[in-house]
Amino acid sequence: MVWKGRTGTRRDVLQAGIAGTAGIFASSAPGKAGARAENRTTAANDGARIEVKSGQTLQISSHSEFQPWTRFRLGDATVTVVSDGRIAMGDPKKWFLGLKEGELEATLRESFLSETDASLAQNVMIVDMGGRRVMFDTGTGGSPLIGPTAGHLRANLDTAGIAPDSVTDVIISHGHPDHVLGLVDADGRPVFFNAQVHISEIDHRMIAGEPNSADPFAPEMKRQMTAVADRVAMIADGRQVVPGITAFAAPGHTLGHMIFGIESAGHTLLNTADLGHHQAIFTRHPEVNFVADMDAAMMVSTRRRYYDMIATDRLGFLSYHFPFPGVGHLARTGAAYAYIPASLDTV
């Protein structure tokens, strides 16, 4: 891949930023930190009185008509994002660590989100380009350890008109269960049986080696990686995985965690995998840690570097765990950022 815009070596480009697609940025003033829920009355234009409870957040549930996929063009490529569902996390304080007292709750409250019940989307990207169909990650595979709100990729691929046997390449961004466990079915058969599987050597060793007895997912991840052993190819930092898709090391969440640049006909999109897990917490507080980070300090450094790049060069990106479909831009707000979802009317 040739990154357009700035000159220098590939590593210079990674440090300084890469040129990407322009987006439309907007900002909104956050609410006052520390505000408590209270009842008050406000007047409508006609004099009617409306009872308002401040601090209340909208609770919207999906329904039977929800379309769990979206599709758009990127140059000559077609990008489809398919939902695997969402992971119900519960208390966010158990997952998002390292913030000062009250910062987590204030960030969620000012973002009109629940302070006590968090969830993470699962956004699986499929790119059709150059005669290949490339899928990034495979969801949870319906693992009961993760729960019934996730694991819907197979059914949603059918809805999107994507047959498993049409996938030529599966790129695993890193070796965590919500990205790996959709590779193989319960009978040990590869789900994407015509696909080559790409993963970093570091994370492949982590999964395929002796299972960690403290990790309840480790035996199943090893079973699945063993089942596709004859079709595994290793990803290298700065190298093309397939033509038009380049891998970049983003270590910290796992030591082999990768993100990917997709480029077609002068248009660029970054698949950031698990660079940030939450659209408000990780953008407003890039210093936050996620409970599953293998090296928390390294991950913060990695996140800051790439977030600076994405914001400076107005690069469009997909986040695996931001609200579906997880495609948008970052706007700089002082030392932090604001996530601006891309309009599905224009992408």
C-alpha cells in the first residue's frame, strides 16, 4: 500500500499520520459534570407544562425490522458491515479502569448513556475488492460464556446475502474470543471453509500454544485455531495482507493486536479493531484501560498515536465495538477526542 499525503518511511508515516478521507465534524457542549437526576417542570410554547427528569437516558431496543448490516462504496471496493450482536457488559466500572473518581460516570452521563449498564457492539467488516472477499474477525460464535446477545453473525450474513463459502480471506485482528470464536462450528468444521486465515504470529502462538488454565476461553480458541491450521498465514507489520489491505502493529490490548488500512482508488478506511472499546469513554479519555489489556501502558501509547493520526488527517475508520456500524471520524477536543459517526445517507 502506498499512503498518500505525507512523505517519509512507513514508520515515519505511522508516527506522523496518514492522509485519509475527509469527514464532516460537529461538536456539542457536554452537560455539567456531577449533575444529579431531579424532577423539574418546563413550559412548552403553548403554555403546557412538561414534567422532565434530568439525567434520564433513552432506552431503545432493537426490533424485528432492524437491518443488521449496511453497505457502502470505498473507491472501487464494496464494504459491508454486519453485526454479530452486542456483548452485555453490565457495570462499566468492572471493565473500564484507570480513571479518576467520578470521571467514568460523568463521561457516560454527559454522553446520555447508562452509568450502570454498558454494552459493546460487534461490527464485522467484509471488503469486496480485487476479486477477493475479505472478512475482518468472526464474532463470538455464539459462545455461552459471552451470552445470547452476541453470536448472530452467521444469520446476519445470510440476511446481507454473503455466503460463508464466498469468503476468500479471514483476517483476525487479535487473539480474543469475541474475534476468533466464529471460525469453526460446534462440530469442528471451518465456517468459512474456502478462506485463508490471517493472524499475527504473536497472537497465533498465544492461541495455538498451551492453553492458559486461568482463561476459560483458551481451550475453545485453541480447538478452533487447530481446526484451521492448514490454512493459516501470518500477518507482518507494514505488509500487505492481500492487495489493497495493509496491516499495522497496534500492540497493547494483545501483543499481536493489529489494525488495517484499506485503500481503493485513492480512498482510505482504517479498521481499528480494538484500539478503543467504547465510543465515549476511550475518545474522551484515551488514557483509560480496558480490563483485558495485556499491557495497559503500551495500549494507551498505541491508542494516542493512532487517534492523533486519525484526527489530524481526518481519516475515516471502523471500530469493532462502537455502536453499529461503528464507522466515523474523530474530532479533536483539546487533549481528547469526539467520535463523529458517519452519516449512513452519505457513506
